Amino acid sequence: VVFSVERTFKGGAAGGRKGFWEQFADPTKWSPQHPVLQSADIRMVRCAPPEDVAKDGATEGDKAEEEEKPPEPLIIADEPTPSARLQPIDLQPLKAGLGFILRHKDDAGPRAGRFYCTRECTEMEMPKEGPWRFVMRTVEVGVGYPYDPDSEVSEVEMHPAAEDGSVRCVVTGTASARSRLFRWWNSLEPNAVYGATSMLQTIEEELLSSKKKD
């Protein structure tokens, strides 16, 4: 599965280029209507390397924070769950090594609350000149996840604002599926394009709308 979606955001949005960037890379700026929050329940985590996990499965500092953690959703035996290397943290701007645990929303029927996947930021670049970019990789998978484990990679590239304030944004993604038939039957590539297109459109509309209210 390979896709690329491009959109030029209109000028005049709140925060300009930085405002659009935050809608991808800073969850503290996301409203409840944000496409990610509408599609999944998230928990921000630090993705510690596997070698940093202790023999008992806990990472350094986990035991001290254990009492502060909220109760985990009911898990069915032998069902995939997030690994012990993931350390829950407060929401903050993304950077390499941070990511999200995503779970199905409460209205997802039998899958409600169950683990969907873990996505980790592996690259983050914000040079003074040229495009800003970051890369996310799915590193753990759970119930209903359609791609092969550790195969989904997505990249967001955001260019400097043009003279009229417009901002060009390109979202690309790659992933592998268990078979060509599975990919075709489940419309994986068209759904990926639709999802990325809808996300870009929703982000633009929300920022332009908030600017008008201000």
C-alpha cells in the first residue's frame, strides 16, 4: 500500500504555518473534533528501546508511577496489548521517541476500548529554512489493525508559507498487507487516501473557522 496526498492550506488560518503544523505534531493543541481524537482514544507514551525493559517487564520509573496510572480496559486473554517498554507521559509536542497508544472508541461495538496500535515518531525536522517534516511508524499492533506489523510508515511534509499565506502540505504513507486479495477486498489503499484527504480538509476547515470566530 503506497499513497501520497497533497493539499495547499488557504492563508489566513490561526497561527499560519505553525498553526497547521501543530495539528499534526502537537496534541496539546488538538480540539475534541480533531480527526485523530474522533477516530481513537489515545495515550501518549515514551517508546523506550526494548533493551531498556527490565526482566520483570517494567521500565525504569514505572513502579513509582504505577499507583498514578488509570485502570486499564478489560483485556481478553491472549489478545495483543501494548508492551511494557511504553512509558505513559503527559501530552506534549511530538519528538523522536514519543508516540501514542491508540484504542478503539467506546462506540466501536465489540472492539470498544481494545488496543488498536502504537505509533512512534521516529524523525522530526523543523529547519529555519525549507520544509518541516516528521515521520511516524506503527511499532505494535492489536485488534482490527489491517497492515502487517511494523510495516506502516507515514510522513508529513509542510512547506514554508507562500506570499499569500497559503501552506503546501504533503502526506505520504507506505504499508504492507498479508496479501493482494486482502488489500483489494478491504480497499486499503483507497481508504488510506480517503483518510488522509479527510484529515487535511478537516484541519483546514477547523483552523479557518477558529480564525473567523476570533
